[in-house]
Amino acid sequence: MKTSKHIETNVLHAGIEPDPSTGAIMTPIFQTSTYVQSAPGEHKGYEYARTQNPTRDVLQKNIAALEQMKYGLCFSTGMGAVDACIKLLSPGDEVIATNDLYGGSYRIFTTIFAKMGINFHFVDMSDPENVRAKVNDKTKMVWVETPTNPLLRIIDIEAVSTISHEANAIVVVDSL
Ligand SMILES: Cc1ncc(COP(=O)(O)O)c(C=O)c1O
């Protein structure tokens, strides 16, 4: 896709091509689960909906254009995204998370992932220095929520990211 210096133009066009089978300008909602392959492994970029889906592709490209990033990934629920992020980690890795966060995230961290050897520390991130105080060489991820749920605290993403990136930790911002 050609990109413009205007984000509105990029977002309007991101990923959208007229549908080749009908000419529909806007991407149809594809509900197909399985796609025909002309030979095993030979297909038009789509084989099974869990891995690729044309409607989701456009949505993801639009999210990327909105965020002015290369890639966007969409999940059917917020908890699906939370789960996928933590699965980037390995047993023994540590996460520093805000101490005020969505109950579902807190529960999946402490009751599921803690059992798998991921260690969580919860700190008040309204002062980013509390993150610096906890960072160590096992810190692989820093989990920000802003505004926090439920207390609507605001976390300075840039300040927390600077501290976390110095330690080579991935920063996640859950801003649902
Ligand atoms: C901050 C935050 N993260 C994650 C979730 C989970 O999203 P979902 O209910 O789509 O799984 C919520 C839901 O309210 C949320 O507020």
C-alpha cells in the first residue's frame, strides 16, 4: 500500500482492496473457516480462518495504520490478548505489573501463569520510580494499564517505557 503523510488517508485505505470475486469496495465479512487449496500448501494466502481471515487482515492493517505501526494483531477478547502476551515469556521470567489492574488479568497472572513459573510483582506505577526499584535481570515484561481499572490512575507510559527498555523488558499497555 502507498502511504501518505496524512494518517486519515492511510487509515481510510489500509488493507482495503476491492473484493476480487464481486468488486465490493469494502471488504466483506468472511465467515468461511476453510479455504480451497489448488494443491497441498498452494493457496491464495488463506487456508484456515484461525490463522488467516481476509476481514481480520483489513482490521489489523487498519489498527496498524491508526497506531502508525507496521503490524496490528486482533483478538476476539481482551483476555485472549492478555494470554497471548504472557505466553511470550518462559518459566523463571519476571513481570512487573501495575498494582491496580483489571481483575481478570490479576487472576490469570496469579492463579494460572504463576503456577507455570512466571513471577509477578505488583507496584504502584503512578510513580515510575517504583518500577525502577523492582527491575532486575529477570524482568522480561512490564505491564501497564492506563487509565487503570478500577481506580482510573494514570501511568506515564513514556517514563515507564524508558526504565523498562533500559532493562530490555517488553512493555505492554492494556488500554481497553
Ligand atoms: C483493562 C482490561 N483488560 C482486559 C479486559 C478483558 O477484556 P475481555 O472482557 O474482552 O476479555 C478488560 C475488560 O473489561 C479490561 O478492562
